[in-house]
Amino acid sequence: MDRVYLYDTTLRDGQQTQGVQFSTEEKVQIARALDALGVDYVEGGWPGANPTDSAFFEALPKLDATLTAFGMTKRVGRSAENDDVLAAVVNAGTPAVCLVGKTHDFHVTDALGVTLEDNVAAIGDSVRHLVQNGREALFDAEHFFDGYKANPGYALDCLRAAMEAGARWIVLCDTNGGTLPEEIGRITGEVIAAGVPGDRLGIHTHNDTETAVAGSLAAVMAGARQVQGTLNGLGERCGNANLVSLIPTLMLKEPYASLFETGITQDALAGLTRTSRLLDEILNRVPQKQAAYVGASAFAHKAGLHASAIAKDPATYEHVDPGVVGNARIIPMSNQAGQSNLRKRLADAGLEVDPGDPALGRILDVVKAREADGYAYDTAQASFELLARRELGLLPAFFEVKRYRVTVERRKNKYDRMVSLSEAVVVVKVGDEKKLSVSESMDESGNDRGPVNALSKALAKDLGPYQQAIEDLRLVDFKVRITQGGTEAVTRVIIDSEDGKGRRWSTVGVSANLVDASFEALLDAITWKLVRDGATPV
Amino acid sequence: MDRVYLYDTTLRDGQQTQGVQFSTEEKVQIARALDALGVDYVEGGWPGANPTDSAFFEALPKLDATLTAFGMTKRVGRSAENDDVLAAVVNAGTPAVCLVGKTHDFHVTDALGVTLEDNVAAIGDSVRHLVQNGREALFDAEHFFDGYKANPGYALDCLRAAMEAGARWIVLCDTNGGTLPEEIGRITGEVIAAGVPGDRLGIHTHNDTETAVAGSLAAVMAGARQVQGTLNGLGERCGNANLVSLIPTLMLKEPYASLFETGITQDALAGLTRTSRLLDEILNRVPQKQAAYVGASAFAHKAGLHASAIAKDPATYEHVDPGVVGNARIIPMSNQAGQSNLRKRLADAGLEVDPGDPALGRILDVVKAREADGYAYDTAQASFELLARRELGLLPAFFEVKRYRVTVERRKNKYDRMVSLSEAVVVVKVGDEKKLSVSESMDESGNDRGPVNALSKALAKDLGPYQQAIEDLRLVDFKVRITQGGTEAVTRVIIDSEDGKGRRWSTVGVSANLVDASFEALLDAITWKLVRDGATPV
């Protein structure tokens, strides 16, 4: 089997994504996750281009993967030894260096403004300089496909200059993302026929026509043996080829699985979903539900017909086993769902209900009515479980909220600075006892954490006999969307909670009033925890 | 040129997306948008399968596109005339009907539990029944590619049964999304060679390996002449082939543009971005920034090197002109940006700044420091403009906020029902005049709209001489994310506002306190409007 090498550029090209800005610590965290996954190369950034990237290379994490610095070929008119940009890249001290250089004649003469010959010489000199400094050298052939179509002879001369100077890899880049897979495959084949061996060829695609993954696969099929991409397809404009999709396809799908091997183990592949979500967590992004292989919806069977077939044999509607990539099958709840979906979903929550139980129809009706009001139960599974328990008569009344009041104030303090403070009063009845709790939004460091924080603290401050069960409850995420509830715009709040046992659950609240919606979701979060921990109602 | 037909299934397969549930009115709105775009077929849903779909067909919108009802082939053991599922589909009264049927032997015998011969007969009888009722008949060959790989003879027999019964289109479906583009192309070619003409063949792919678009293109290249897909790639699991990506590729990219024509005009193509965003608006989804062609980032040039090349010639980093699909080029602001990006962005806001102006460096520093605190200026362009104006000395002090207080209360009313009410007091100084305004969160219908609404009303209630300028300001969207600000979790609020002139702008606020963050974004929204309308400071 031929070896295919995986080159990750999340930390460099991925950082070109609009809205993405990694800190140095985050870069180190992502590099370690990539290393645990088993990619062959981690491109860390462009030393000297910005403070974050420089600091990352100074920290220089120890990796099994080959840490690679990115830069560009030397400027025409100075020697490789005297080029400051090249010097910064070499001084980063990484085992490998990747230099981007131009191969499209129009870019050389018009964007760079140098002669075609000088550019070829600059490529050769720069790569030679890296090799003389003991580095593994890679050459990113910018705009290669457009360049090849415009002037194939010149584009190939640029590749040969890098190859003859000792570049380990020549990477064909479709920089503006405009080349379609068939053409990528054909041109890659022609490059190999022209004398650049496939085992020194890489492919770097962008997703501007939504075909970056297919373009990479076409290049591999044509003979390229290195694939460049990013986690979750981050990258300039529409993003780079998504390694999270490419890795399982190369490892699991035919004809790739039989023809090629990668550096990734089956064990590491089972961590793929976690790695993908870790990146979203670092970016504070909601993970793409529909992402191939790793999305929360990737193995979600919503259509009633599909769900019942899946129950007989998962192979009917799943092209791979979700567990292999660390994902899981789900049967989402919604008014599209039939009773067989519903029973499966209830069973997942530990609730066995007989097929004929009239509660099933009632639950479907309530879900339907509440989704029309703006609730979303296929995300907020814990709230769904509570709703079902209520209809099944399996939800104890642990306590009752009588009223609450939250105040947010912003004014000048005695030092003439504007400061804010929130205060919440919550009145609950636990058994026969009425309990008034008050909390403010200040944390240990004296910072105001806002009204939902104050409310959450006041609510959890004194629930009497339940206090112990909720001590380890922690709010980990909070999402708000304006949505349609009937004919009105309402606010939907989804709260993700976690406890000391590492369990994580989502609850939903809907109201035109943001604080109310949050309070409803908070209440569900506490109630679910009491149910799951088997608290005894007073 | 060969005609390629576009078949949209957003209203049927798109509705299988986890979290998506269209109302009948929304279905009508989407059908009209698809019709304006110019697709050939609009699949409206499955009449009889759920109340929303049935109501949609009862409303039966008048379209230029061929409205199509979806259903399945008749059950074995009853005649086509007596099959209730088939009857519901025929009774929908659409000019075309698409029936899904099995073509994979394992599914026929194991999932359906009937003989292979009976299934073939059911396909023929069902299609013949449609034709006899004067309908254009389509046959969706479910799991065709898996079926063909397992038992090519049987899979082809199923297609022939539909064809001989008079089906206008035989659609090869990769139902579980597991077939890669090369294989789709090869098998489509083999089907044509086996006698099903390409101009009666359609392709229906899913995105489970992130190659649905490429798979559809491969089928067209092999001879298929109908493409099924959805807007924004909605659909079961990872979604269907994304028509929003396929349409511009078929119309603009070679070799497709020269070989094929579609029913979509260049004018309609210029509405593609708007159509894509309309769907997200209906779904209350944040549009995918990185979507091919239509994403807000699709023509965003963040890397400093790219941005300066783009300024010389857009063709350097753009594979198509963004205007052709109704999108626009943007140079996002971030700490990755160089001064040339910044000057371009300022010029877009009508601020011409000389290359040597020291304010440029200051603006970049402030952007960098504030993005580290959690702000995001590449989304909130209006807040960016205000920040720049402040540094350039071009931001008048219109008014000053001295303090505010918001109270949210929830308690029982006199009818013993839990009700909420928010009240906000805002104190501003306009010139020498101090103004106290109070508003509550109740709207005209007596519904509580929450604390940010109360605050927004109190702030806009009496700004003295500026009152006229802000009368037509309207808050249209409100997004909240928990994000990292330095070492602390903070809340970022993005507010989208609109005015009577149809202008729309985004502002940002960041604080650990949600209400504070909202207030900051509201303040920016008002200030931007005053600046843009040329209000004279008191």
C-alpha cells in the first residue's frame, strides 16, 4: 500500500478564516490535538509575520509530527542568506520549512513585478538555502493550476527548480479555489508524466466551489501523496480542504482504504469527532451539525421510514459505523417523528414505554405545539426528557418557584468609573417551607457576571434537601437566538450544563423576555440533574 | 448545448434536516423564491405524510416551475388504483409526481420483505398509474449505487421497469451518501451504456463524505441531465447536494459553462446570494460565512498579501466576479490586517486616510486590543467605523449616558398567572440638559418583550434634537455568544439594525454582563445612525 502523508495548516491558513484569531496558547493546544490525531506535518504559522506566530515558535512544542514553519521564497535582488523574511523562517528552528512561491506567469510579472527567470532562480535559491541549513524543504506552488493552464512550460519550470534544489515536497496549490476536481486530477497526472514523481507531490485545495475534498481525492487518485488541509475546513474565504472529512474517507472508503495507508491509527480515528469539536470549542463556535462524519446530525435519522429501517439494520442508511469516527447515531425528536422514533428516543433516556401507550401521542402533540412556539427539542435533549416524563407521570414536583426579581444597574462608582451590578431575588417553596434567596452578580475577583449569573446563583443558593445534588452543577454554555414563536419574535435560550461526573446536558427556554427564557432553561437544568441523581422529592 | 434540468427538494428532503420544520406559509415563500431563481422542478413535499405538507398542496401555489409531489411506489399486494399512499399523491393535483422505490436487492428482501419480482412489478405499475393519470412521472431509485454494486442486473431491471412504464426521469439516488464522485461518474456511464438514455437520467446525492456537489458534477459529466439538490445543502443527516454551489459552477465554470445550459438567467443568478440568505432568515439561522459563492467570507481577503494583490487586480485571488452571484468582495478588519487592508476598509466607510497617517497604526492597535477582549470587528462593521472615527477625531460627542437601571420581575398577577415585566430607567445628558427616561417592556398587545427591549425604548425615548433621526431605527437581529475576553468568559452581543432607508448595520458590545453588552451595542447602533445621517452635535 502507498503511504499518503497528511499536512495540517489549521494554524496558518486556518487562521486566515474571517473571525478566527488564535492566541499562542490556543495554537499550542491545537498542535497537541493534531499530534494526538497523528497527522504527519503541523504547519505552525509564519514566524515574523505577527507576534502570535512568533511566540508559538519560541514556545516550540515537542511533537511526533513534523513541525513546519511557513514563509515565502526570497525576494529578487538579494541573496537567500540576506533575505530577512527567509531568515525569520529559518531561525524558527523547525525541522521542516514550507515556502510559498509563484508559478503563474501573470502573477510573477504583474503582482510581483519581476522577470520570469528571476522568479525561477529565487525558488531554487530559497529551497537550496533551506536544505543547506538542514531543513526538510517544501515548496507551495501558488496558483499552480491557473498557472499551468496559462503557461504549462513555465509552471513546470518553477516546480523543477524547487525539485532540483532538493525540495522533499512540491505542493500543487489551487490558491483561488477555482479548479474543479476532474481538472485537478488531469493536471496532477500531467505533472507526474512531465517528470515530478507523485511521491514528491502534494495537493492544496480551497473550497470556493464546495469541491475541495473531492479535488484532493482526485489528486491522490492521480498520484499525489501528500494532502494539505485544515481541521473543520477552516481557511481563507470558503476554507481549505477539510481533513476531518478526508481522513475517514482515505481510511474507510474504497478504493482508497485498500490502496493507501496514512499515519493515523484506528484508535486515533475514533477520536476524530472529539478533535473536531475541540477546535470549535476553542473558537467558541457552534459545531456544524451537518459536518460529514463528525457532525451531530451526521448519523441522525429524522425521517420516520429511515428510523424504522435503521432499527432493523443500521447499514440500511449509514455508509460507515458512527463509532469508528467517535460519533453516535441519534434519532432526533420533532414533529416529523413517528412513534417508533419517539420510543427509541425515550429508551435512550431510560424510559421504556409500550407501543400502545396513549402518552406517546400526547408527547408528540406537546412537542409539536411547543416547537411551533419556538422550542427546539432535537438540541435540548434534557428538556425533551423532562417534557416526556411530565406526560408519563414520572416527573416529581421537587420545588416550586413563587417569584423572582433581577435588577441590573450601571452607574458611576466613588472613583467616578462606570460600573455595573446585578442582583437577583428568588422565592421558592420546598415542601411547606418558603425560601428567599438573594445573590449578586459579583464573582470572587469583584467582576460583574451579569443578571443570568445572579439569577442562577440565587436559584441554586438554598434548595434545602436538594442542595447536595446540585453543588457540582456548572453552566458551560449559553446560546441565544431570536426566533419565531407563533406569529411573534421570541428569544430561545439553550443552556449547556455539566456536573462533577462529566455529564453534559442541554436545556431550552423560550420567551420574549431573555431573562425569563434563561430562567426556564436554568430550572430545567436543575430539575434534570435532580431526576438523574434520583433525588427524593420532599 | 445540452440542457441540464434543476430539481429542488428543499421542501421535502430539506425538511429532513435536524432542527428544520417549515410552516405551510414558509413553504409557499420558499417555493416562490425557487421559482424566481428559475429552477425547473420544485418538489413540495409528501402529501398525506404530515399536516404541513398536505396544507401546502391544498394552497397549490402557481409557479412557472413544475410543482412536484413526492411519494412512494405502491405496496405489494394491492393495485395501484387501491393504494392509499399513491392516491394521496395523485390527489395533490400537481403536474409532476416523483415516486421513490427500492432498487437494492438487500433492501427489497430485508427491509421491505417482498420478492424481487414483486418490487419490479410495483415500480412499473406505480409509474404507469401516474402516466395514465396524465402526470409527468419521476422515479427516485433509492440506494441505487449500493444496489448496483451488489446486484447490477437487478438494479438495472428496476430502472427499466420505470422507464418502460413511461417515467420522464429515472433518478439515481445515493441515499446513504457513501458513494464517492469517481464511482458515481463511472456507474452513471455504465447505466447509460446499459440503455437508459442520459437525457432521462437524474442524480441525487448526499453530503456524507463532503463530496455531494462533486458527485453531482461527475454524474452530469457522465451524461445525466437532471440534478436534484436543495438550497444551502439542507437535508437528512449531512444534507443533500447544494444547488446554491452547483448552479454557479454549472453556469460559470468550464467545461460546464460551454457544454450545458440551465433554465436560470444571468439576472436570476445575481439574486442567488439573496435567495440563500432568505432561506437562512426563514430558518432563523446564521448564514454560513464560508459557503461557496454566497457566503459573507466567500470573497473576503484577510491575508495582507492577498488584499494588496486584490487591490491591483481582483482576478489574482478570485475565481469568479462576486457580483455575478450577487455577493460582494470584503476586506475584513482584524489584527491580521495590514495598513493597506485598513485603508481600503476605511474608504468603504467613506473615510479617506493618507498612507502615512499615524492614526492607522493606532486604529490597528485598538482593534487588536479589543479583539483580545472579545470584540469581533469583522462582523460588526458599524462599530469598527465608530472606533476608527474616534481615533481619527471624526466622532462628535452627541450625548452622554450617565446611568441606567433595568428590573426584571416575574410573579403572579391578580388572576394567579405568572407574568413578567421589565422596566428600564436611562439617564442621558444632551448638551447641558439632563434627561430621565423610563420605559417598560410591554408591547401594544400587552406582551412582555424583555429587558433589552425596555432599555432600547428608554434610550431612544427622548434624545432631544436627535429624536427625528432615530425614529425609523429598528432592531432586527440580536445574537449572543459566550466567548473569551482575555482570561475571562464574556458575553458578546451583536445587534443588527435597520432604518427606513433600508440600510442595515451591525454593532457589537462585550461584557460579562449580558445587559451591559447589549446596551453598548445599542449605543453604537444609535451613534452610527446619527453619524451617517449627518446629525449636528448639540
